[in-house]
Amino acid sequence: MLDRVKRETGSSTTLGVADEADLIERCRAHERSAQDELYHRFRRQVAANLYRVMGDRGDLDDLVQEVFVIAFRGLEQFRGDARLSTWIYRICVNVALGRIRTRKRRPTAIGVADLDAADADPSLTDRPETPHQSLERRRDQATVYRALELLSPKKRIVLYLHEIEGLDLKEIAYLVDSNPVTVRTRLFYARREFYKILAITPPISTGDADTEDDA
Amino acid sequence: MKHVAPHRWADAEAGRVDAAARAAMDRHADGCSRCARARDRIKQASASFAAIKSHPAPELPWDAVRARIHWSVSTERRERLALEERAPARRWIGTLALATAAAGALVIALVTDGVRPAQLAGAPRTTAPAEQPQTPVMPPAPAEPTALAGLVNRTTGDVMIDGIRPDDLFARRLVAGSVIATGDGRVDIQFADASAFALGPRSMIELRRFDADAIELVVEGTVDIEVAPRAPHQRFLVLAGDRTIEVRGTQFRVRQEAGNTTVACRHGLVAVRDAKGQVDVGAARRVELAAAHTVTIDRVRPLSVDEVNDLAAATPLTLPVFDRMARSQANGWFGALLEGSAPLEIATASRREVRINGVELGSAPMRVRVMPGRHMVEAADAAGRFRRVGWVDVATPRTGSTSQGSRLEIPAEPRPTRGVQERRRQLLTGHDKARVALCMRSIAKSGLTGTYVVVEIAVDGAGAIGFLNVLDTDLPSTTASCVRDVLVDVRFGSGAPASWRERLDL
């Protein structure tokens, strides 16, 4: 299930079923080297997933820590009905959902950076991006995340997984621990709301999108 | 045709609309500026989905994150093991109580009916044995209570034990009668799995009694104590002058100076008493008694948030002792900890705050007990930002011996560059103070003072601001954002590039 979910970070997360089972068993036995191995294999995948869902790197290291702590704690209950990468992705989604909820209640003091232009995937374009294109892309992404911010956390997650990650209802239902019918209803309203916001909101000016948080 | 619903444009972009419908939508948009605008915006936003989806992972301080994960997981596991260890005992006590109650009920029922238990069971009658002359039975001699021992976990500055500065401080067994004194630093001593005390600067403590039945500590100066739940019969007393502090299972601080006694309790409960009275000091409360004061309830005050934080920061350092380890050792947890850990010396030229595996341990130079393995050490710079110093490997002690430990020297922090000083000056003199005052107007009107903003800022050689982040503030988000906007408008001239943290008191 959810084969599409385990894209990202190439070969570092690809484990055979037997190797995966062995790694899980060793982690369950609290073997520190196994926990290190799991962390090394999945850390980039986890960070990338969280980064894309959240749209900024404000508390990213805290979120990555939370995901792995939950994973190590929950491995004993992991039944193996999904691949390990999928299960970890599910934790990422739930951790991100929790953080979005918190952030809604307690907005941050300042806006933080949007997806960073310097990290853009060069494979997306044949030719290197011009500064203008880069600016345009950042502006568009900032506009998307601004519209996402205006949705309720549950709608936001569902819409993100469907429209941006391209997952189907069944996959989303597994990730958000819901049923496909509920997800379909939530998605129905989320799409209307999201695209309405995009349609009536002018794009973010370049100055707004130009914040950086990298030291 | 009615206006096109915005999500229909997204469907069209994703190819979920047939050609005829798409053509009709486009025809409508050609004559409707509102729909045309919506179409363009959604098309543009949808095009960025692919870029978002393929965005790679950002770089993070992976090692620091890993250290924090391990710390969190191992702490959780240790607590769970401790709970599991206690649970069977509780179950056993419950079963025993139930069995006793059942037996009692049976006996009462039999006595009430006038039937002897032996008759009921059909047992043969036996004649009572002839009475034997009574011989006096001497009560057994009271057993000596098990002696406790303490082990040094962390030291900073000068520490003396029994009047000398021992070389084997970290391997020394601190038993009843030991006297520990500190100079400018502090020393943390663990005396059970999760119980420890930390002696503050210029303080002295005597372990007057230190066994399984009672612990009596005589203190002069400041001592922070954390006591895990004790055996029901064990008493834990701290004697401060003519006052006695009795512990129930808690974390607290006692300060005894020139006859004045202060007892502050972070959590749990302590009882403070003198010849005339007694008062209980609960969580987040303190009692302050001058030499002439008697102990009365009206001297108990709540702790401020800063005081509670101060107590939290002064929590004595304890290392985990797994029961399995302790059981395998002849002298219990003490041996397990002594042989399963090693001292690590962190040397610095000047006082620096340090962190090991993501846990703040206070000011170095210091010596601290750590578990064997590889540890990441970070030290704070002048701005309070922790930077990684390096890894240090602490060897596993050989069985039956103690480790000599490891040493890490933290290089002196480079002096602030001329660039930073110049840029700081430009920031402090160049920002519009009138605008800052405008931002602060509502705060000032509320009568709030002493507010601050900590920003992190980078300026390049041309004077352009690379980034400007508000790291910490006690202002509302809108006010902090307003102050940040003012700082962003500071014009830096060309000069040396610099990045630094600045605290602005507003």
C-alpha cells in the first residue's frame, strides 16, 4: 500500500522486506545501532515531508525529533500492515497536523521563510533558473502556502496530500486515520475553499516572499 | 453561462474536464475578467505544486537532533522500567491483602458457628501437648541498617572532601561521616537511582547519618536536593542550624546562612520545624526564616516563575541505573554506576556554558560523569548560541575497574570581529527610535516595562540584510513584528560582513 508515498531520498530508504523486519526487531530490542540506522535512513525523508507540509523550517528539527521519538516508542505496536516508510510518513502527517493546530492557536511572532530557492531541485528544469524565474516560483509557492494557512488544519492536510502529493482517497484515509468517505467530504469543501482563496487573492509581492531564515 | 467555480479551473488544469467543457469555460473567461483572473492565478499556483512536491530535505543539525532523540527515548524507557519494577510488588501486596481478608472472614464465620476448623475439615482429634516450662526468649539484636554511599557526578570549581582535594574524586565512596565543601563551584552527588543533592558555591554539608533507615544531612550554605520516593520507614532530614527539614519525596533547596534559613520546594512536600513549631512547604512555595523567627505558616510564600525556573535549572544531575545492571553488581547501584560510567573533563579558558548530547549542564570548566560512548559537546558563544565543539569518545571501563575518563579542551572563543562591532553600532544607532516607540505605544500605555526582543541578523559586505529573525521576545507577536519591520529598514553601509545576535531592551 502507498507505494507512491515512499518516494524521496532515493536509495537511502529502500530496504528489503527481510532487512526491514530485521531492523524493526533490533529497534524493538532497544539496540542503539539499529535506532541509529533507522534514523540515518529516514531522517531526510522525514525532514522533507515535514518541510513540504509545513512550508517553512521554523521548528523543523523539533518536529523531526518528535516523529522519531513517536516512531521508536510505537515500533512495538507496529503490526507491519504497511511498509516502514509509509508508517513513518503517517507519523509525519500526524505530527505536522498537531503542529498546525498549535500554530493556529498561537501564531508565531513573525512570518518565517517559505520554501527556499537555494534548495530547488535542479532536475525540475533543463536549464538553470534565472533570478526572475526563481523569484516567480518562490512567489507562487508563498501564495499557495498562504492559502493553505487559511484552511482549517484537517482540510489543509487532506488538500495538501491530494492536490500536491497526488495521493488518492484511500491512501489519505490511511495517513490521517480516517475513512475514505470522510476524506472525500473534507476534500470536497477544502478544494472549494482553497481555490476560491487563490482566485480572489492577489499573488504575494516579492518582498513578502523574500524572507530567509538560514543563518 | 454562470461564472466558473474556481476549483473547476484546477480540475481543468489537472485534465479532469472534457474538451468541450473546457472550451466553454475558456469562452466564458474571454468575456469575463473576473474568471480570467481566477484562471490565471489558479494556473500559476497549480504549476508550483510540482516544485513543492519535489522539494528536497533541508539541512538540519542532524547529530544534535539524533542526540535529543536518544536522550528522550532512553529517559522514557528508564522511567517505564522503573514503573514495571514497582508494579509486581504492588500486585503482590494486593493479592496478599485479599488473601488475608478472605482467611479472616473464614475464621470469623467458623468461630461464630462454634465449629472448630479441624472438625469441619474432618481431621482427627489430637490431644493437646503437655505444657512445656516457659524459657525466656531474648529479642533478636537489631540488625545494622544498610549503609548508603554517594558518588560524585559533576563538579565545577574547587571541591574538598574531608578536608582534602582528592585525586580520585569520581571514584570515591561518600559514606556517613563525610564532609563535603565547595569553593566557587558546585558538586552533584548521587546517592540512589534517582536521588541526588547538589552543593552550591561556598557551602558545606556533612553526611551525619547515611543509611537505609535514615539520612541526616547537616548543611551550611546552599544545597539542592532531589529525592525519589523512599522506603516507607526511611527518614530524610536536613539539619540547618537549629531547624530541621524533613523530606517526604520531592525536590527542594535549603539555604542556611548566618542563622537565616530559606527552604524552597519545587515539587512534593517538605516539613520545616524548629523547637516551637512546624510548617509544611508544598510545591512552588518557600519559607524564609531569619535567625529570630519561629516557624509559622504565615511565613510561607509562593515562588515566582523565575524562582521555579532557577530551582529547575539547579536540579542535581543523576545518571540512570538500570535494575538489571544493579542486580548483577555485588554492591548494587553504586558499583553499577561506578563501573558503567566514566568522568569527562571539559576544560575551557574562560567560563562557558556547555551542552552534552543536547542537555545543558552548566558552566565549564567542569568534570561530569557520563556513560561510555560517543558524546557530542557544544559550548555557548558570547551571544549564548550553542556551537558544536566536537565529539568525545569515553571508553567503557573494564570489568572490576573504574575508568580514568576522558578530557576535551574547548578552544577559546575568537574575539568578536571588527565587523560585528561596527555593524552592531550601526544597528543600535541607525534604527528609527520614534517608530519603535510607536510600535511600543500600546504596551507602554498598559504600563508594561522591561520588555525585550532578541534578534539574529546577518549583514553582507554591501550592507544588505541577509536575514533578520526574532529569536525571543516577551512582546505580543504584532508588536514584535512591528519592531522587526523597523530594524529591517536600518541602512547599513558597505563594510565587513557580520552575523550576530542582539538583545534590544525596549
